[in-house]
Amino acid sequence: MKICVTGGAGFIGSNFVYYVLNHHADDEVVCLDALTYAGNLSTLQEALKNPKFRFVKGDITDRKGVFDLFEKEKFDIVVNFAAESHVDRSIENPALFLNTNVMGVQNLLDASRAYGVKRYHQVSTDEVYGDLPLDRPDLLFEETNPIRTSSPYSASKAAADLLTLAYHRTYGMNVTLSRCSNNYGPYHFPEKLIPLVITRALANKSVPVYGEGLNVRDWLFVEDHCSAIDLIIRQAKSGEVYNIGGNNERTNIEIVKTVLKLLGKPESLIEHVTDRKGHDLRYAINASKIKRDLGWVPNTTFEQGIKATVDWYLTHENWWQEIISGEYVNYFNKMYGALNK
Ligand code: NAD
Ligand code: TYD
């Protein structure tokens, strides 16, 4: 099987590259990634030693580049992780999100159709369902829920979902879609909550919590997300949509306190800052469909996963120090300029 992994130099895509190379030794993996601020070739350093893996620098919004690559490579499967992925950045610059997350997906779908890709998988997010109220723990996101987005990021992802399903219905394309909750684990870019807290706290700097920190997310260890996608692309029926989640709801403040405790850092580092615009209250996934159809359940408990994640950041300081000393400094100052320390 020859698999194209777009966005494979980012957080989840890179974990997926390693997952496939480790679990399917016969598969060939080609990573297509534009190496935006979120992509990092050093993340793929070990994969690059594997003769079954190749890296191609390219942008999914470059239609000709995508078509040329697909014509040459004749992929069996395409798994699209490439996206602008940070809600806060989408609030600052929606246009970039529409271009990459919608127009880029159109190019991938068209090229997949033109060059006989047998399965196109679109990696999506639970954020397409909007949010759930904090006082209704009985409510969970179901695959059949209506699309009801809040941020330019989630709206762009929802558009890509609909386009993918339209190509299935209209052209009979073989596609699948997965909508996952918040991931955490190795190679997570330190603009997102968990790695932001780890890297700031290690430097004894304050950690920004939006509002009261009572918003809820359903956290899943990244390797469990990878195992779910791997099952879907090999076993799921065309046209299916699957929710993926950890059944692990936590408030943000609980997450921050857990990480500080594991690092042996004081809670006095917490700084409550202005809330995100349009901040979704709660995400919670019902993942019973993927369990029923494909037998998938998460393997890692939150306690195991968060400990492994903190340990990874402690032992991979070179990886994140390089990131936070670059363009990231400007980003941080722009977004959090008013922070105390
Ligand atoms: P990320 O921001 O860490 O990585 C994105 C990768 O895509 C980077 O390597 C970047 O260089 C690449 N990329 C961006 N624009 C590109 C373009 N135009 N052409 C080619 N490559 C481009 O993102 P992530 O957290 O790994 O998320 C991966 C996917 O999973 C996204 O589609 C996201 O919507 C989805 N998702 C993420 C989460 C989460 O918790 N992080 C949860 C559910 C779904
Ligand atoms: P994030 O990691 O950006 O993921 P998402 O927006 O996709 O859920 O944020 C997770 C939660 O943490 C979200 O409710 C926003 C909150 N948050 C903070 O409180 N402070 C921060 O500095 C960041 C980046 C996020």
C-alpha cells in the first residue's frame, strides 16, 4: 500500500507517519507538507532513515504541484492532516484557513479522483458540531448531529467535511471522515494548551488560562487517534463518518493544575487572561459507532498519557526550544502581550 500523508510534519500527522511505519512494515509512506510554522522536519528525523518513507515539500493549495505529485506517485490511500489548526490564529486571519482547509482539500479530492486513489480520508474535528452546554453532561456529540460551527477554524473544517461527502455522493469517490476530540502527546506545537503550559512552566513563566478555565475538552492521547484512523482507512466502508474520542472530559483549569503538579511547579504560575472570542464551552464525543463497527477503543488512560507527554517534553527540550526561540516569540507577544511574566 502506498499512502500519502499530508501535513505529516505536524503534530498528529507525524505521529501517524510513525504509527504506520511501525505497524505496517510493507507500506510506503510519502509525506506532503508545506512546512508552515507548525511543520517541522526535525520531527520526521527518525522516519527519514526508513527507506519506506519519503518527504516532499509542497503546498496543498498549489493545484499543479498536487496534481504532478499524484500523477507520478499513484497513491493507494490519501490521509489529509494538512490544515491550519489553531482556533486563535483563525480569529486573527480567517482567509488563510479558508484557503488551506477548504481550497487545499478541493485540490486533494480532485487529484485523488483524477489519479485513481482508492481511499481518501479527511481528518476532521469534533469542533464542527459546535459546543455543548456545561450543565448537560448527558449530551454528547453524535455523528448525526447537525454542523454548527463557532470559529473560522471549525467553519473551514466543516466546509471540507461537506465537500468530501459531496465528492462521495456526486462522483462516487471512496472517502471516509473522522472527527476527533482534542489530542495531546509528543510533537504537539507549544501554542496549544498542554504543551504551552509545559514549556512555560518549565521556564517558571506564567501560564495563561482563558477566563475562569471552566471550559471542558475531551482529551485523547495522540497514538489512540492514529490507531483509529489506521483502522478506518483499511476497514471502514466508503462514505462513513466516525467520531473519535477519549471519554475523558476535563476542565482547562484541571488540565493546567495536573500538568503543574507533574512538573512540581506551583499553581501561582496560573494567570487568568481575557477569554477567547466565541469560546466553545464543552466538547464531548460519543465514540460508540467506531467501537461497534471497527472494535476501536482508546488504549491509553489520561493518567498514563499525560505522564508520558510531560516526560517526552522533559527529554526533548531541543525540539521545543528551537520552536519557541523562533517566530513563535512574535506570535506569543502579539497574542499574550499583557502577561505578567
Ligand atoms: P498542526 O498544526 O500541528 O500540523 C499541521 C501540518 O500541516 C503542519 O505540518 C503544516 O506544515 C502542514 N500544513 C499546513 N498548511 C499546509 C498546506 N497548505 N500544505 C501542506 N501542508 C500544510 O496540526 P495537528 O494538530 O497535527 O492537526 C492535524 C489535523 O487534525 C488537522 O486537520 C486538524 O484540523 C485535525 N485535528 C486536530 C486535533 C488536535 O487536537 N490537534 C483534533 C482533531 C482534529
Ligand atoms: P487549544 O489547545 O487551543 O485547543 P482547542 O481550542 O482546539 O480546544 O485550547 C484548549 C482549551 O484551552 C480551550 O478551551 C482554550 C484553552 N486555552 C487557554 O485557556 N489558554 C491558552 O493559552 C490556550 C492556547 C488555550
